[in-house]
Amino acid sequence: MAKLGIDPYKGVRDFYPEDMVIQNYIFNVWHKTVKKFGYVEYSASLLEPTEIYTEKSGAEIVNEQTFTFTDRGNRSVTLRPEMTPTLARMIAARHRNLKFPLRWYSIPNLFRYERPQRGRRREHWQLNCDLLGIAGIEADKEIVSLAYTIMKEFGAKDEDFEIRINNADIDNFKEMAPNLVFDPTLARGQTYYTGVVFEIFDISKENGRALAGGGRYDNLLEMFDVEPIPAVGFGMGDITLRDFLETHGLPLCVK
């Protein structure tokens, strides 16, 4: 009888007690900061019907980049690769009874079948913050300001990162986030964005990747045959954030 291996599945992580100290620190800062902005927590199962991803991303992308399988009831099921379609489904289900604007956040476990590398795994946790029901620029500014404030709560200096933004007049944002850079080439990978898009980018050459990203997605609820609701939000991953904290010598736990 062959002996079992001791390594975790490729692209995922084990969290020993010392790792949980860091993970809980990251989560606690996230919880504390977004609640100060008036956001309330929601959650959902990590299993979703595959069609909520194929509807916007296409079957080819879903088949190549997600963990998708057929369950015993012959239904196609996917481990969620992102949280925004789940949020849209939940809002669509109760939109007549919800009082807008909504400020919701979640820290879901996400799965993508891709090549593991620095800053990228097949499983990670991600803070998602979304503001629904406000169409104007004030909502865009609030979301960018929230992302900026989170970075400052971790002790980041303005010179450690920059906020790259497109499809917006950045002069309207400079009062609450000084290190803004207009980037006309910036385009988020998801096809559902309808307006401003932005990324928080680590300027360290050791990392050189986005720590967070998001934008406006006013039309996403249409795939559930629901009238559009203006929405803007962002996601911030735990893996790239931990790399950022380590690279810039920032605390990894409460001192």
C-alpha cells in the first residue's frame, strides 16, 4: 500500500498557528476598517451554478480557469473564482425588499485553476467591498478612499504604493487619496465593468503587481432579469497583501 504524501494540494496553503496569527491580523484590520465606513458583512456558499460565470466570462474562460464539476444531480457547479456574481445574485433575489444604498463587504475563499507563482495561488481569501444604489461620482470616491484607508491602516506609506485609475477625472479623487496615477491602459480582466476602474499597485520591483482592484459595474444584475442597480466595488487579496507587508517591513501582527 502506497504511503500518502504530506504536501497540500498544488496551489493551496496550510495555515499553521504562526500563519493564523498573520491571517487573523489581516482579517481583523479589514473588518475594523470597513466597519468604520459603515459596511456590513454578508457571506454565501463557495459553490455556485456555473452559468453565473459563463454568462459574463464565457465558457472557454470558465472551463480553463475554474474548478468546475458535475454534481450527482447532473448540475454544473463551480467553486467561486470571484465574489461579485454571487453578490449580484443575492441582490437580485431580494432587490424589492432591500433599502438602498447598500454598503456590503465579505471575505470569501476563492478558487482559480491557474499556474501558482509569487503572489498567486489556486486558492486565496479576498476582501470584497461594494456600494450599491448610488450612481454618482461620490460612490466612486468613497470606494477608492476606502481602499486607500485600508492600506494606511496597515502602516503603508504613500510612496510604497500607487492607485492607478482609468475612466475617471482623478482630480476629483486627489483630496482623499494623494498617490493617484492616471493610467489610460488600465483595464480590469472582468468584462462587467461600466465606468471607473482602478488598481492599488505595489511599487516594489520585488512584487510588481496589483494588491487590489475594482471599479463600477452598473449592469451586472441584468443577467438575472432585474432592473440595473448602480454599483461600484473592489477586491483585495490576502496573498499579495502579505507579500506587500513583508517586502516593506510592515507589521504582520498586533504589537
